[in-house]
Amino acid sequence: MRTSQYILATLKETPSDAEIISHQLMLRAGMIRKLASGLYTWLPSGLKVLRKVENIVREEMNKAGAIEMLMPIIQPADLWQESGRWEQFGPELLRINDRHNRPFALGPTHEEVITEFVRKEISSYKQLPINLYQIQTKVRDEVRPRFGVMRAREFTMKDAYSFHLSEECLDETYRKMHQAYCNVFERLGLDYRPVIADTGSIGGSVSHEFHVLAESGEDAIAFSSESDYAANIEKAEAVAPSIERPAPSKELNRFDTPNAKTIEELKEQHGVKPHRGVKTLIAYGAPNENEERGLVALVVRGDHELNELKAEKLVLVDSPLEFATEEDIVKATGAKPGSLGPVGLTMPIIVDRSAAVMADFVAGANEDGVHYSGINFDRDVTNYVVEDIRNVVEGDASPCGKGVLNIKRGIEVGHIFQLGTKYSEAMKAGVLAESGKNQIMTMGCYGIGVSRIVAAAIEQNHDKYGIKWPTALAPFELAIVPMNMHKSHRIPEIAEKLYADLQAAGVDVLFDDRKERPGVMFNDMELVGVPHTLVIGERNLDNNQVEYKNRITGEKEVIDLDKAIEVLL
Ligand code: ATP
Ligand code: MG
Ligand code: MG
Ligand code: MG
């Protein structure tokens, strides 16, 4: 590909609304552009990376015996009514009506559709087990789309669904898929961890999430210091013994919303005041006075002893104000039941007793007493890192009985479930068993966030100059950068020849044939993250040589022109 005929679309400046490095670099490297909140256009080089992820996933799924198909994005509401999720799913399910006023949903996931397909198509035990997958666009009307494609409203997922007649059979496929996921993340060259996950509202018994470790991760995962135990924080909490937290030193009970300030402003203004024993805080209230629906809850969490306190979650509890119950807020924030103050008030209040002192920081308390600076509850707030607040914290005894918990941040890139009969029972998906009787099938489901992986890979592979793609994902394998091509005869000649030879050798080459200064070209190739670069300049050509640069190792080497192809192959 020639840059002059391509849409490189690199940006010099960091876009101000991009908070995390992968989002910034995906915009700057010309991989994506925002259309609207949570909706992104993939530019050519972004798309190339996305396809590479897709293909690795596809190959590993095929190897594991899953069969590819493709289901519609638009799904009839009656299937969702049948499974009970039309009501349950809430506002994340984007609903539409067709011209006949019939209700539909844009698929956030496809359990209903696949179950409908299988109950019609599979009739005998002889056709089981079967594992079907697709790589498809998913739509979720996320309450807070953010971080670019990391949490988008439209994204690419690989979702697989398996059908069985026994738990043992399900278990076997589940294990195969677990291994296939490990293979995918190994091939992608990512630092990842499978962790035990809580099955939560999806139901079922066994579940694992796959996390790419990254500071910017929205999830927390707990590791035992002395065993292989690794769980997402929800699961760790679900099995952890309840722990007494120290009592607060001061009670705070309201924020001053008119003078609302962001956490960053408060930090600046008042500095961080560490307090012992404070782990979490939840404040909640109306998004603004005119809002009819919805409470906003803010969750703050951090390591007070290290002076690192962060507002970590801002959630909308979607109930009419007067009807928001404690259960709604517990569900939305992950707060410990019973830890909440009065619910349903229009003024934000601090609720977790054990955490109330932390509000000193949030509210900006001073030595003379409490000064309620307040939190900006406007939904414009973007300075928060989202995390589920939990009662399990670093240093707690590990639920496995060995060692203490270390907590790290992760990006959820995959999630597998043993679903059991939740959908097949609700939708009466049975087959003729060997006994001659009809038997409800048991199911597994297996998701991978294909587009999220692209962003997660950048979180782990970058430096101050840009992206450092692992070879498996790079949009181009090699760049040819001719210096001052238009001022020379032999440079374009040699560059063209090298370009043709490399292409003929099957190398995916980006030939930077723009009339740009060399510095601009080098910066762009580093930003885009092309792993190998050949620089063609007059001085080296005098000795029939070119310069080779490796983006990952930073190594530079002058090599003979006639060896340029061999060196790379
Ligand atoms: P999250 O906890 O991040 O909201 P989830 O648990 O709701 O994700 P699943 O239903 O388990 O997601 O979907 C399977 C995979 O799809 C996730 O592991 C994740 O990688 C990806 N995914 C989910 N939501 C999004 C999104 N809004 N944007 C991009 N990828 C997503
Ligand atoms: Mg989600
Ligand atoms: Mg999740
Ligand atoms: Mg999940």
C-alpha cells in the first residue's frame, strides 16, 4: 500500500476527550473515528487489525470444533419475551419498532436466537453435542460508553453456543473452549489471566472471565499470594467471609450540588487526606433536579494509605426517583446490602458507613470541620474510572484459604459460561433422547470481545511514540521510508523496486511515498506501529545499503540492500 493512495489519517495532537492511552492512540494512529457516543467508524488500518483478531479467533474456534454461522442483528421481541429477558435486560437492550409497529431488539447477545434456531433444527440426540458460533456486531445501549471501542454501543463479538444432553458433555466442551481462549490470547501475545467469575444474573453454575491485565482496566481481579486462585472481584466477594470494617470518624450526609466539582478539582483544592480503614464509598442522588427518572450513584475506592483515592464508578439506577429501592442501588453499584442510608431522596447522600470518612477527601473536608464541596452529578462527568465497588480489598484473606489477596486491574476480553437449562427450558428446546423421550438440552455460551481486544492490545503494547504492535496484529508488517524521494533519482527507483520485491515475497508493505519530511514519516510509522522499517537514504545507498529499524526492540542496523528481503523473512 502506498501512503499517497491510502487514508493514513494520523493526528499530531492527542484528542482531548480520549482518556486512556489506547483510545488516544487509536484516534491518533488513524484507526477509528467517532460518529456519535459509543459508535465508531473503523478506518482501513484499524479494520486490518480488527480482521487479524477476528481471524485468530476464527481459527481457534474452528480448531476447537465450533461451527461458524451468522445470525441477524435485529431480533423479534417475542423471543426475548419467551426467555423473560425483554423485561429483565433493562435499558441496555436497544428496542425498535418496524413499520407495522412490531417490536424488535438490536441484539446485545444471541442466546434467544440460537435457541430458537436449534429447537427448530436439531431434533435428535444423534445431532448432539453441537457448538455454533458467529462473529457479529452486537448492540448494547451502554449507560456510559467510554474509552473508544473498549466500551462501545456497537462492537464486534465472537459468540458461541453449545448444546448437550448431559453435564459431563457440557463440561467437556467448556474445557475445550477454555483452552481455545487461552490459545487465542497466547497467539495475540497478550498478558492475560483466566479468572473464576460470578455467574450473576445470567445464571448457570460455572463461569470464567478472561482478563487482559492493564492499569486502565475497568474490572478488578483478585489473586491469592500463595496459590493459583484467581477470581474476578465479584466472585471473590461472593465467597469471602464478611469482614468488619473500622467505624467512620465523621458522619457526612450530603453534598452541595450547586457548587459541584469534579474529583480532580477537589483533589487540587484540598489535597488528599488519608484515613485508615476506608475502602469504599457510595454516594447517590438525582442526576439533576429536573430529572424524572434515575438516580446516579458514585462509588469511590482506593488505597488511602498510598493517598490514591479515585472516584471509580458512576452509575445510573434506572428507576423513577420515588420508586428507587435499596435493591435497585445494591444491584447497580454492588454495594453491600444493608450498608445503604435512606434511599429515594433527591439529594445525594453518603451511604456506606464504613466509608464515610473517605468522603472527607471527596467532599474536601478541612481541618476546621467538614466542608461539603460536592460532586458534580451531571452526566457529563468523565473523570471517573468505573469499577464495581466491593467489600473485598487487597490484603484480605484469600477465599481459597491460602495467602492474602492481591488485587489487579483487568480488561474483560472474554467470558464463558455453563448456562445449564436457563434458556432451553424457558424456550422449550428439547430433542429426542436415546430413551425415546423428549429431553431439554443443556447449554454453554462463550463470548470474546473482538473489537475490545484491539484496544486492550494497545494498552499493553505502546510507548511514548505510539503503538508497538505484536507481529500477529500489526496493520502492516513493514514500512519503506525513502528520505527526500523527490530530490533524488535513485531513491525512488530503489524504493519502488524494494516495494515490488517485498510484495512479491508476500510481505504486507506500507510504502511511504508522500512528499513529507523524513521526521514526519518516521513519526507516523512509529505512531501506527509498523514493526519493521527500511529507511532508504543517499548516504547508505552509496554503499548499497539501507537502514533497518525494529519498532519493538528499538534496534537499528545498516544492512546490504540485496539482503533486505532475506533479513526480514
Ligand atoms: P462488561 O462487564 O465489560 O460490561 P459484559 O460482562 O457485559 O462486559 P459479556 O456479556 O460477558 O460482556 O460479553 C462478552 C464480551 O464482549 C465481554 O467479555 C467483552 O469483551 C465484550 N464486550 C461487552 N460489552 C462490550 C462493549 N460495550 N464494547 C466492547 N466490547 C464489549
Ligand atoms: Mg456489560
Ligand atoms: Mg462483565
Ligand atoms: Mg461478561
